[in-house]
Amino acid sequence: MAKQNPLNQFYNDKYEEQPQSYPGIQSEMTPVPDCGEETYQGSNKLTDKKALVTGGDSGIGRAAAIAYAKEGADVAIAYHPDEQADAEDVKQVIEKAGRRAVLLPGDLRDAAYAKQMVKDAHDQLGGLDILVLNAGMQQYEYDIQKLSSEQLTDTFEVNVFSNVYSIQEALNYMEPGSSIIITSSIQGVKPSAHLLDYAMTKSCNISLTKGLAAQLGPKGIRVNSVAPGPVWTPLQICGGQPQENIPNFGKKEPLQRAGQPVELADVYVLLASENASFITGQVYGITGGSPIN
């Protein structure tokens, strides 16, 4: 196999400014993020596992869901109802891989939904081995005095509280050998001035990963986190970044570009698989070069 230069292995040009309303539709982005629809190749690492991925319709969650299906797992995806078109599309990709797809639309600001989606995923898939808590809210604000109570509450409800509620429900079903994977962020250790509330929630995700791993280790359930840097997803264009930041998004990283969601998929697969049997309480940075330690 020919060597690939990571500087240009994936899209490395400037992006167009392209504002969308939250939560954003991936299929309307230019370019459309690569979530592994054609580029990810599976090798039976998760045969017959049952996985639930929140935010699984687009971006990093979509890449994890597609990789899981191509590795042999049945997958339920949770997503905001406004993202139905993207969800239907990824459902087709999962089914094309020969696996079952379950769609669970709802709003993670609703604690009842955060628990019900887990129960529904378990019931419809016939089990639950992998829980990926990936859905997130990110809205930029440069001035803390203008940070509204509504935005602060929404960000914590989606990024932190719903994770706790989902885990509480999942532990009714998960057996030894199961895996919980939380999407944190480089923002959890290296916060940007315009993402204070988001960065705080990602610090919470990292603390949750480490503390929960200690709590669940004796039960044989592993807990790890993936901490992305700049990755090209709908989160960025629908308020996650100012539009003037979009053209050079990711260019300041050592690899001089933003990542594509598929470039994170292998780590989500590893952490969900039995190959990670001695890995728990860890935070994996996938940042294009910026250190997380």
C-alpha cells in the first residue's frame, strides 16, 4: 500500500462560509464531511455487538456508527428531529453493510428522552454492549457577560446532564465486557476564549470518564473518552464557530488542516472492541497535532 501524506490525505483547502441554523444538516455542507461511507473498511472487530450512538446522524457520531456497522455491529442512533434527513441517510449506509439500524429522534435537553432512548435502543436491538455519548451543543460567545442563561443551561443539559441520565439507564442493561465512550474535546483541556460554556462541559466529560472508569472497573465495564480537535462537522457551521473562522478552520494545527470524521472512527472502534480489554479511564486526543496533556 502506498504511503499517504497526512497533510493532504483528506481535504486540506479552505472552506466556504456557510451558515446554517442549529443543529445543522450535514448533507448541505460544502464539502460534505467524510464519515467513512466509502472510505472506512471493516474487519469484523465488533461482530454481533449492539451499539447506541448519540448524535449518530452526522459528523463524528455518524463516522462511529458507520464504522461499527462495517465491523459487524447493529446500531441505534439518537439525533435531533430536525436532522431526520441525515439520519435516514446513515440508516441506509448501516443497512447496506448488512446490519440493523434503529432511529431514535428526540431532544437530549429532556431528561426523560435521555433515558428512554437507551431503553428503546436496548429493546429494539436486543441488547446493549456499546454506548457512545457523542451528541453535543456548541455555540460561540466572546463575551461572558453576554452568555445567556438559556445557552448555558442548554449546553450543560445536552453535553453533561444527558450523559449522566443515559449512563444511569444503560447500567440496567450493560454486562461485563461492555464499553462506554464519551466524546470530550481538546476544549476540555485547552479552552478557547469564545467557547467558555462548551469548554466547561468538555472538562466535565473528561472528569466523568476518569471517575466513572474507577467506579465501573470492578463491574467489568470500561469507560474512555475521545477528545477531538478541529473536525469538519455541522457543529462548526451552525454557531459553533464564527463564520469568519470557517475558511481557515483547522489550519493552525501542525497538520495544517481540519480532520474528517472518518479519521476518528478507528479509535471509537478500538475502544468498543475486545482489543481494548485493558484500556479504561483514558482520554484519546485526535487533534491534528495539538497536545492534550
